[in-house]
Amino acid sequence: MKLRHILLAEDNPNDVELTLTAFKAGNLANPVEVVRDGAEALDYIYARGKYAGRGTGNPVVVLLDIKMPKLSGLEVLETIKKDPNLRLIPVVLLTSSREEADLLRGYRSGANAFVVKPVQFEEFSKTVKELAIFWALINTPPPEQ
């Protein structure tokens, strides 16, 4: 069985490194694609631009930071959930935002989860590892379209 990939949309290099380290510590075998802004996330999902040759298949889960350049994670979420070919992709907002407006907009736009990034490294690592294990290994994703 081919492992489906995880899309991590995060502009903070330190958070990317911590997330990838947590995945490795959790023995997560799924390939992870990292994009640095919202526009790049949509290019990846739609397999366009520099991702035109990436092949087919949706990510098993999209982990989105909210505050990103070009397009916010919330704008990316809204685009995914409005597209009938993409709306079944699980999307987790992984953010430092504690703003109620972001939380409400995220869920109203179809987020599957809203997770506030812990500040301490150990807690951040544990949280991200548990997210990855749940979405990539425990959860049964929708079939690829």
C-alpha cells in the first residue's frame, strides 16, 4: 500500500524543522511536502506551477498555518473546502493564533481541527507527533479521487 503524503504549509523555518523532527520521532513514514506560503500550498494541491509534474493524489492531511504570506491559511482552507474535488481532504489549522475570530472562521470554513501551537518545544513536538499519527495512521481518509 502506497503511503499518502502530508502537506505542511508553514512559513516559519523553525516550526518546519520542529514539525519534521516530531514526525521523525513518531516514526511517521508518510512523505511530507513543505510549502512556505498559501499560494504555494494551492499550487501544490492543484498540481500547477512548479508542482505540475508531482503526479496525482491528494494529501492524507493538510496542516496549515494561518498567518502566511501571499494567502493566509484561512484563504487556502476556504478554497479547498469550496472545491468539490478537494473538500474531503482533511485540513488541520496548526497555528499560534488564539484569536476567537480565527477559530470561528476556521471551523465555519470547514476545518477538521484547530490546534494552537504550544510554545515549549517538548509540548510542540508531542502535539505535532500526535496529530500526524492520528491523521496519517489512525484516521481512515477519503479515497483518492
